[in-house]
Amino acid sequence: MNAATDSPAAVAAVPAATPAPASRMARAALWVGLAVLIAAPFIGLYPIFMMTALCFAIFACAFNLLLGFTGLLSFGHAAYLGVAAYTTGWLVRSANLSPELGVLAGTLLAGVCGLAVGLIAIRRQGIYFAMVTLAMAQMIYFVLLQAPFTGGEDGLQGVPRGTLFGVLSLANDRALYYVVLAVFVAVFLGIKRIVHSPYGQVLKAIRENEPRAISLGYDVDRYKLLAFVLSTTLAGLAGSLKCIVVGFAALPDAHWSLSGEVVLMTLLGGMGTFAGPVVGAFTIIGLQNFLADRVGSWINVIIGAIFVVCVVAFRRGIVGELNAWQQRRRGR
Amino acid sequence: MEIFGIPLQAFLGQLLLGLVNGSFYAMLSLGLAVIFGLLGIVNFAHGALYMIGAYVAWIGMEKLGINYWFSLVTAPLVVGALGVLIERTLLKHLYKIDPIYGLLLTFGLAQIAEGLFREQFGVSGQQYAVPELLQGATNLGFMVLPNYRAWVVLASLSVCLGTWFVIERTRLGAYLRAGTENPALVQAFGINVPVMVMLTYGAGCGLAALAGVLAAPVIQVTPLMGSNLIIVVFAVVVIGGMGSILGSILTGVALGLVEGLTKVFYPEASSVVVFVIMAIVLMIRPAGLFGKEA
């Protein structure tokens, strides 16, 4: 499955850890994971934490679609999460919209922002793409900081959860948890479907060798742009859901440090794998939650150190390493 | 006297402030360009190194009694040495793989540095006194020119032009440029490329630290001063294109001025104007104003 890297331009970086047909063990792990998620409210896992982690898992999966499966590093993904969170927050709180419409609007607006930024950013490749997306995200951040309806430094507080489709009250943590879980599962399967579709195969071709994809006649820019829009839209979905879950939208949602964190989640879990971003998101959010009141500013140092270790010695990530270990074992 | 309904003094004051910021942009984007040229790494830690430079000066002043003029030398040396250490222990493992890993690694380093300084010094700003020699202001007739700001502009532009001269006009610079084109060939000619790479990274870091020392008396020294700046500098680099040294100096200064002007006429937009310009430039000339590659 690994592309032959005979061309010098082959992007050898992003590990082509696309699994051979999922092994029985990997599939079993997925089912166990799902079972734990379904049972979570009954085995004493704190629901707000689980919901937040699931939102970030959606975020990381969306990001992985771009970095892991298309080979594009966006360093500004928090902006789309932030835009969606603010949109949903404002619509649900100030315009009294129902949560499902608020989430829909937030998600769509994030996609529109993604389209606007994507049109500009895909004009540059590689490392420049990262810098352009970072700069555009910073611009969105400043707009959110200064716009009259975003509450400045305070953000939008007190966003009500409301009633889903007018029937299901989301005030109950358990009800909301299963809604979030359902959305997460849908996104996870959706991304899997996209990657395995003919479209996803072209994305992988672009990742492995862009010049060759061009010479085969693919309109590479259009593929990349669509991937970018898909990814930012799903990042927006994560942001909108998170706003409903925690009941506020604030500036950290759009800050570049969150853009860095989602890179770390993906890298730590294993980019280019399906389960990796989920594992990464739960690890990082769990770590932050656990350390929040214990270490103060050291959290930044710890996150930074994990980053450095991942890049220098652990580029395949947790799931990537597990896959590789299994393949080695099978090969023996 | 007024210009477009704005008092001339305020107008020129903002313009000067823009020029000061522009010289920092120039120094930082210059360092980024040199490092990227030779190492193929976009140094996200550049902002953090700038911040460390300012703190080294501040600590020197507060704790060790090292005055400003010595700090102009010691801070770049300290930070340059730190850069060499980073290059030897971490960056050198990344040269053969995709440049995005270099960006991510230096991002992690920047986070570590920021966290450490926040833990140690808190987020509130520290004042660094303007050195005695440069206190006060000179009345030029049409405006009052604060001496220190004038010095910052002169000093950083001289450093930038000096760097340009070394790279474009000396033998050492020729090796450097050759190393950018084809490191293997330069190595074959008997130049010690790894050492050159190491020293270049150190020099780039030192340049960032020097900007930090120059900035310390103008702005508040805080752990966050670097990360706020580095993103703007990235936009500057995208606008200028990393291909040309002189290009990055010019772009840096010009964008500082534009930012200053925006602050006069439409202050709300001053924090985003550089990004807007970046978007426009990307539409018209995707390779950047001075970029060579398509």
C-alpha cells in the first residue's frame, strides 16, 4: 500500500501508514472503544469531560482528513472551531434559535470561512500553506476579538442547551452525551467513507506525489480545496457542539494555541490512521483536565515537550506504532 | 499643523512607531529567511527566542547589573548558544524529512519556552528602562523625535544591511548561498557544511535576540511578546517571499509603516491589515513580492 517513493518530490514525511485490510485485532479494539463510549455514563466517567473530549475528537478527525490523508498542514484550524462556536452561541442565546439549527448554521459558516481561506491558501504549497492558514486564522481571531456581538474578552456566556427538534431536552447531561456520541460516530464513519472513496484515493495520491497526480490529469487544486472545506466544516461542527455542551464560546476556542493542540492530538495519536486522532484527543484533553489545577503554567511546558518528543522520536503516533508493531509481528 | 484632519505630531509619531515595528519585522523575517534557506526549517521558535533575548537583557539589568549596551552583545550570544544547542540536539534529526516537522518541533520548543517564562515571571509586563544616553527627545521643528526610537530604527536597519552585505558580498556569504543551492556539492568542495548550518541557525537566533533587546525598552517585556509577533512575521515572510534577503528587509519595514498608517486612519483594522495585504498579494502574486519560485 505504501507508494513507491522513486520521485524526489515524493512527500516521504507523512507516514503512509494506511492500514492493510483492518486486522481482526484493530477491529476488536474499535468495537471495545465504542462499547466503552456507549457505557461511559454508567461507569462513572464525568459526562462534561467525555462530551468535550468527543468534540475535540471530531475536531482532530476533521484535521486528520487534511493532514493525514491529504498531506496539507493547516496551522489555523482553531479559527473554524471558534467561528462556529461563536455563531452557534450567538444564534442560540440571542436569537433564540433551536440548538440543531444553531449547530447547522455554525457548521456551515465555518465551511464558508474555510472556502474563503482555502481559495487563498491553496495558492501556496507545503510550509507556506501552513503559514498562510496560520495568518488567516489570526485574522479571524482578531475579528472575533473586536466584533461588536462577540463579547470581546468575555466571549459569549450562558448559552442555553435548549431542546433538540423540539422534543428532546438537552439539559440532561446523559441525553446530550448520546447526541454528541451519535454525531461523533457519524463523523468518524463519514471520514472513513470519504477516505475509502475514489475521491479519497485521489487525495492520497496528492499526498504521496503531487506532481504525478497533476500529470495524471487531476485538477489537484480543486481536490485540495474540497478537502479543506470538508475539514473546516467538520471542525466547525465540533466547535458548535462544544458550545452547546459547555454553554459558552470564548476566545481560546479560536486561538492559535488550540490550532497547535489539534496538530499535537493528531500527531500523538497517529496521523493518517482513523482511530489515531480520537486516541490523541482523549489523551491530550484527559491530560489537560488532570493537570489543570495541579501544575499551572507547566501545562504549556508539558504539551510543548510532548510535541518535541513526538516529532523527534515518535512520528507514527500511538496508533501508528501499534499498527507497525502488529505488521512486524505478522511478518515474522 | 494637520494632515487629513490628524495633528501632524500624532501622525508622525504613529509613523515612527510603525517604522520601529517594521524594523523588528525586518530583523525577524531576515533571520527566518536565512534559516529557511539553509536548513529548510521554518523556525516557529523565532518569536520565543526574541522574547528570551528581551528577558536576558531584563534579567541582566535587574539581577546582575549588566547594562543595556553589554546586553546588546551578551543576549544575542546567550540565545545564539541556545540556538546552537537546539540545532545540535534536535533539529539535525529533521533535515531529511518533510519541513512540516521542523515547524512542529520549533512550535513545541516555543511552547516550552513560553510556559517556563510564564511560570517564572508571570504574564504581566516588565519595564526595561531606556539607557541614559538615549533618553529624552530631539525637537526637529516639525516633530519631537524620541531618541530611543530613532536609535532602534537606525540600529536594526544597520544590522539588517550588515547581514545583507555579509550574505551577498563576502566569501562566507557565498558559501552560505552555495549551501542553500546544493549542500552536498559545497561539502564536496571541503566546506564543513554541518558546522556552517549550526552557526547559521545560531546567528539567526542571535539576530532574533538582538531584536528582543532593542524592543525591551519600547514595549513591555512579557512571555507572550514573541508569539504575538511571530504570526505577523510569518505573514510578512509570505508577502515578501523567502527568496530574497533585501526583499524581506524591505517588506518588513514597509509593512510596519502600513500598520502605523492604519493605526492613524482606521485603528480597528490595524491588527489585521498585514493579513489582508497577505491575502491580496497571494491573489495577485502567489510567490510573494520578491519570491522566485512559482
